[in-house]
Amino acid sequence: MATFPDYKDIYVFVEQKDSQPAEVGYELINKARELVDASPELGYKVVGVLLGENVKDKAADVIAHGADKVIVVDDPKLKDYSTQFYTDALTQVIDEFKPSSLLTGATVLGRDLAPRVAARINAGLTADATGIEIGKDVTLGGGAAKREIPNDDALLLVTRPTFGGNLFGTIVCPNTRPQMATIRPKVFDMAKPDASREGEVVEFAPKWAETEPVVVVEDVEPKKVAGVDITKCDVLVGVGRGAEGSLALAEELAALLGGEVAGTRAAVEDGFLPKERQVGQTGKTVRPNLYIACGISGAVQHVAGMEKSDYIIAINRDPEAEIFKIANQGYVGTCEQVLPLLIEDIKKIKEAK
Ligand SMILES: Cc1cc2nc3c(=O)[nH]c(=O)nc-3n(C[C@H](O)[C@H](O)[C@H](O)COP(=O)(O)OP(=O)(O)OC[C@H]3O[C@@H](n4cnc5c(N)ncnc54)[C@H](O)[C@@H]3O)c2cc1C
């Protein structure tokens, strides 16, 4: 049975654009910190991997967000994202430093890079995950195939939606290292940066292949962002099928609270909510301070995208609706009844100030 004494530490690929690390990298660093701190017997470190041009001075920021060590590959070839050069660099980092696990954001870039790297090094990859843990006393299989995984193998248990999003499965990659996963942005909290944290910065120079790149980035055009970015909002009023008749009230409530309207896939499919405002498994993951779910049933695929909101208020005419199970506060009634009362109360409170 394979064991992996040479492989250690949890590595996080810290994606950056224009030398600015993306938040998802810091969210993953924070989660890796939590896992490593909860398993001191492993003696693992949290290691950030920064690839790019002129990124070295960002290493301190990665450490401030929770890393013990940062491996920096600073090279003009890595200025803009290129599948080939990034794959070349990251696989060489893995070969040299031998991580036990490697986490990447499930972003457009991460979803391109991680599978290339996994295929190149023949490692297992769990894509689009929503949770990770380090397994303790894990037994796999049964009968003749039964296999106990030693705790010092630091088996990564990776959760992701499966079977059309109706179930969550836990996937393990016990036979190869590193154990790779891409994880959705906003699933984990980002730590407040602590500038007093100290860590090691290691510069690494990959050997570039002599072959000409197959794809060359000639120009990068900034994306034109249409509408609002609901992942950045502090307050969201979520609308579901049951709020179709009270959309104007939901918009008024959102405006009063300085927030925006978001909602379910059903609302998008019914044509009263733009797709870019869809929350959930096939939409966006959001974590506002306040999420007011109006006429939303609470299907797992929706809940997966908003359950980490700090405070959830649900309005639904059905007292048995699933959404009440995750709500901090609930109103049983129609949106047409409840929303005007909420709006009136908030206006009164605002006027009294
Ligand atoms: C692979 C897959 C991916 C999916 N991805 C997503 C996703 O990313 N996001 C997502 O949201 N869904 C997703 N879905 C769909 C999901 O399963 C649900 O169908 C959807 O979330 C239901 O939306 P809803 O709650 O608005 O509608 P419904 O399930 O129709 O619920 C409407 C609710 O409103 C209540 N209601 C009705 N009238 C009123 C009223 N006047 N006042 C108050 N309450 C009222 C009802 O009691 C009910 O609870 C996905 C499904 C699959 C299979």
C-alpha cells in the first residue's frame, strides 16, 4: 500500500491578476491554516504559491493572510495567464517541493490550470468542491478491498455536489500525491491580514521547455462588467418563484437596505431575474451580512450558494418550506403580505434616526 512520507504541507495556488492576488487564494489559505492548526501532529505548513511577474512583493501579503511559507515564481513569461507556462511552472514546483495537498480556486483560471497539472503529474483532482477536511481514522472500501489510511497520510476529504446537485459526495485520492482540489470562491472566510505574521519566502526558477508555446497571449482586454456583482454585496434580497408578483417590493427593500436583488434559478428561468444574479450551485456563491429569501423554497442547489450568509431571513407562505431550516428568522406569509410590513418598519426606523 502506498504511503507518502516525502509529501507534506498544504499548498495553495494564489491566483493573481495584474499582480493583485484574488480573494479566493486568501480564502483557501485561511482554510488550510485552520486544517493545519487542527492537526498539529502532522507538523504541516501552509504554503502559498505565487506565479506571475512582479509578484514577489505580494508574498508578505500571502503570509499576512495565514501562510507559513510562500514559493514565488517571478518571471516575465508568467505576466499574463498562459496554460502552458503556468502548467510548466506549477508542475516543477510540485516536483521540487512535494506537497501533500494542493488547493486552487475554482475560477476560470483555476479550472483550466488544475486539470492540466493533475494530468501532467498523474495526480487525482476533485473539481468544484464546496468543502475540505483532513481525514482521521479513515477506512476505505470493504471486504477484501478494505483499506485503513494512516492518519499521517493526511488524507484530504473533499466534498462536492454530485448526481445533478441532489447529493453531496466526499471524494478521496488515496493513491497519488499531491491531492488536488479546485474550490469555489466564497466558500471559506478570508482571515483579516496580520502584518506581524512572519514566514519564509522561497524564490523558484523553473526550467522552461525549448519548444515554442502553442498558444501565445497577444493582448488582454479587460472584461466589461455588466450590471452588479452580487458576490460583493453586503445585503441581498433573494427572490424565488414565490416572489414574482412582488418584485417591485423586493427591489424597494433592497434599495432601502443599500443592497441588491438576487435569486433562484427558477426566477431566472421564469424570466424575471437576470442570470448574472442567480445564486447557487450553477450560479454564484454569496456571503452577504444579510440575505432575505423571499418566496424561495430552499432547494439544496440554492442553499449551497447562500447558506454562509451571516444572517438569513426567510419569507414563505409554506411553514414547512426547507428554507426555514437554515434561516435565523422566518416569516410565514406571502411576500405580498410581509414585504410591505418590513419596508414600513425599516422606513420608520430610518426616519427616527
Ligand atoms: C443541476 C441543478 C443545478 C441547479 N442550480 C441551481 C442554482 O444554482 N440556484 C438555484 O436557485 N436553483 C438551482 N437549481 C434548481 C433548484 O433545484 C430549485 O428548483 C430552485 O432553487 C427552486 O427555486 P424557487 O425556490 O424559486 O422555486 P420553487 O421551488 O418553485 O419554490 C417557490 C417557493 O415559494 C413559495 N411561495 C409561493 N408563492 C409565494 C408567495 N406569494 N409568497 C411567499 N412564498 C411563496 C412556495 O411555498 C415555495 O416554497 C438547480 C437544479 C439542478 C438539478
